[in-house]
Amino acid sequence: MIYLLLEDMERIIDKIENNGDLISVEKNLRLLASNYRTLQVSELIDKTIEKCKFLDNKKILVDLYGHKILILYNFGDKIQTVSKLVDEMISISKKINYKEGLAWAYSYVWYIEKLKGNVESSIKALEKSNRILANIIHYDEYIYNFVKYSSAMEKWLKEHDASISESLEVSANYFFNNGFHRSFAQTIGFLSIVFMRTQETKKGLRLLKNILSNRLIFENMPHDVKSIIYFFAGLVHLLDQNLYYSELFLTESYNYMKHTYKESIYFSNYIVMNSFLSTVTALQGRLEQALDIIKEVDDLLKQEFFDKNLDFGTKKQIYHTLNLNKFYVYSRLKNFDSEEMLDLIEKIFMGCKTLYSDFMLLSEFILNANLESGKMEELLSLENYSLNRIKHIILFVLQKNIRKEESNDWRYLQRIKILNNREKTKKTTFIENVFADLLIAQQLFSLKRYEEIYSLLRKYETQLHRIEVLELCIFMEAFIQVGAFKSGNPLGPALQYMAIKKCRNYGFSRLESKLLYYLDKQHRDIQLLIV
């Protein structure tokens, strides 16, 4: 279909006779340059530039230079050509007082100077671009959103300011609704990073609903753009621990990308998506499959293509996600000894200071890695959204190591207090509450306040299907029965045995040992009552 479109455009360009024809062609080339950054489109722009010069339409000439740069400026070896075109844009725009063209050109200067490592001149160029746009009442929406995207990226790189998500959502909707597919894909790819760091699940789901409800637009998108939309959908659902839908969308993304990722500008999303797939499968209890995906991502990272083309920040995030997955899986597949994994634990500790960490994976790491108190306190002092979400878990674990002169009962009560007083916001997910309540239930068991266990957990009896983290679901199922038995239900131990059997089937050896311990404690309590 694209080749027919290009042939049609070539015939139309050959027939350009006046400025009205030029305006129509420029609109079409704007879409083509955004969606198909190919040599054929570049040649069509060159032909139109010659026509434009002949008709002496300087405004459209500036726009055509902007489209030409869009095709070239991702490639470092074309930097001199791009710089000359930008200089032309600036020179012509100043002569004819074309403010939007000038703003657009300075946003390109921002990118070029950033590539060269000239931070100060890069920022000054973007400030100029924004000042010019701020003084335009009726602006070109495409140029406006193009510049705003650059501004959002600069703000994120400099300050990690999550407020840029509002501006990016506006731009994403504009690009999507007006057919600028690749600009749209780049915008939601950027948004996925912001939402991942800030747990903006509701915003992500709202944007996703808007995209997927426009099936006609969606179905006509190129395959690699669809893959980014599916990647975004999978990530948003993973943030909310909706594992079934997350896997569904991530798998769709994988299927669209697996044969073409090396030819796509979205190749980094392909390998990030694979690392998230390992998280989804691990949390669903498919540990061997998770290990296979982890190995596949490890192998991909060793490929020369990814080694050369992945930026350092993306590599760090992928390795961190893989390390968390490894810890989660290894600690369940065998009798776990944290001393054997000191190197892996240290890598995760360093990574979780600044990078995104899945709530469940990070919580399990904090609970089971046996980090020394100094490291735990260091994590408490840091401002990172992933860490902020689990600081009550860090405080919970620290109770093991402080005020040793206090009784065990005092510690159990302090842990319950910490969990009950944890900060809850609109972003707090169902699974976070499940996790905290299970930890509280264990402290109640240690305090022999058995009746309170069932009153705390009974609300989950009809919601077990919502707990998609398999190990957590089995644990909840078993502990509800612990509480039920202590509250007078004689079937409790039998139902706990069923949960223990599930642990054996899925290879959750650590959880099996924990549930057997609780069952043994109950048995001993019964024996004491009989005596």
C-alpha cells in the first residue's frame, strides 16, 4: 500500500503548478515523513523542494526542510547535512517572520547540540523555541506538539519531573487522531517510561482505552507501531498487577516485533518487553518458562546489535529487571541461601536505588535478601517511586534488627503498626493491600491472636481470582483457612493441605515449608488442648 501511495505522490508532485498544489502536497508529505522515514519519501521531499524554490514559496520550503530533517536526524552520520538544513530553516524563517518555522528549527538545534554534548547551548535553543511558541496565538498544532515533545524529554532527562505526562498525553492524542503514527508511538514509548517510574496506572489505562476504542485508526497502523501500543498496554496492566492482560498484550507486541526488531527504530522496546514478559510469567508461577525468557534476554543483550545500539540507561533498566526476576525465581526453585547470591543481591541493591522495580519483585527481595541494616536504612533515605511504595516493608524487616532487648511480642506489634500506618494513595493497588494484610496475618499468628486473622482476611475469600500472583494467591488461600480453623471451622487443616499440594506442583518449595510450619504449629496447639 505504501508503494502505491508513493507512486501517486510522485505523479502529483510532477503536476504542481501553483501554491495551492504545494500546500496540498506538503500536508501529505508531512504524514509520509512522520510515518515512513525512507529513502523514497526523502526523494519525494527533494523533488517538492525544487518545485517550491521555483514557485518561491519560502514558508512551505521551511516546512519541507523540517520534514527532510525528520527522516535524517536520527542518524549520527548525517549530522552535517541536518545542521545545514536547520541553518536554512532559521535563516528563511527570520527573513519572512515565520515564527513556527523558527520554533521548529530551534527544537532541532536542541537535538543536534545534545548529540554533540553541548548541554548549555542545547538548553538555550529549546528555551528559544518555547519562547517563540508562547507568543503565537494561532499556532500550527503539529509543530506545537513536536516542540512540546522535545521540551518534555528535556525536562524528564534533567529533573525526572513526572508532571510532563500531562503534556505528553495531549501530544499523544493529537498524533494518534491526526495519523502521525510514528510520532504517536514515540510519545507513548516515552510515556511508558514516565508511567513506569510513577505508577500512573489510571492515566495509562485511560489513554489506552482511547487508543483501542478507535479500531479503524488502530487497524491501519504499521505493524511496528502496533507493537509499541501493545507494549504500552502490557506495561500499564503489569503496573496494576493485572498479569493475564499484561501477558496477552506483551505477547502480541512480541509477535509483531520478533522478526523485524533490528530494522525498527523501536528495537529497545523489544528487549524491554521481553524482560517484562519474564516478570509476568514468574509472578504467575511459571518459573521454568520465566527462566527460559531470562536466558533469551541475556542472549539478546550479548548480541553485537544490542550492545552497540542500546543506550546505557535502557541497558541498566533491563539488567535490573532481569536480576529481580532471577532472585524471585531462584529463591523459589530450590532451598534458598542468600549467601550464595551475594553478587546478585548487591547488583539489585544498587539498581533499586534509581531504577524502576516491580512492586512484588522488590518486596520479595527486601523480605528475603537478608540485607544488613545499614543498607536498608540507606534505601529508606532515598527518593525513588518504586522504593517509596515499599518503605513500609523496609521498616517491617528492620524490626528484626533493632531494639533486640524488646520481646518478640513487642516486635510483632510494631510490625503490625507499621503496616497499618503505611501510606495509602489513589495509586495504591489491590495487590499491595493483599501483600500487607498477609504480613499482618502472620504477625497475628505469632501473637496467637487467631480470631483476628479470619476477620482480616475473609474479605478476600471471594476475591482470590483477582490475586494473579500465583504464590501470593496460594498463601492467601491457605492463611484464610488458618484463620477459619482457629475461628471454629474444622476443615481448615484439610484445605491447607490442598494449598501445600499446590506448592509442590508449582515448585514453591519455600512457601511449602512455611505453610507446613504453620500447620505443624496448629497441630501442636491441638495436642496441648487435648492434654
